[in-house]
Amino acid sequence: MSEPVCPAPDEMTFGDALEELEGIVSALESGQLELEESLDRYQRGVSLLQALQTKLEDAQQRVTALIGELEGEPVSEK
């Protein structure tokens, strides 16, 4: 039986990535996983966390640009 293919974290929605990360944290905290599976899940969790941080930074930049537009300031793209 083959392993299920997980989507790349940067291709997931914020909500889906967060939900998967929460599941990984719960599984790791349970202490019921074998070492290899724990390491695999931890690695996946790190990838999800990085993608989530990137999505949050992008959203923050968009909000900052929108606030600048409302205040009449020129918008600079980074």
C-alpha cells in the first residue's frame, strides 16, 4: 500500500495548513508515535509552519498597502 500524497504546504490554504499542523502537534504530544514517524511528522510540521508564516507575512503586507491607500500614502511594492 502506498503512502498518501500530501499537498505541498505552500499550495494549501491557510486554514488547511493550520489544521494539519494542529493535528501533527496533537499526534506528537500523544507520545504514541514511533521515532521515525515522529521525525517525519515533525519535518512536515516545520514545512507547514514556514508556509503559514509566509502567508501571514504576505497578508500583513497587503493590509499595510491597503491602509496606505486609505490614508493617501503612495504604495510601494516589495
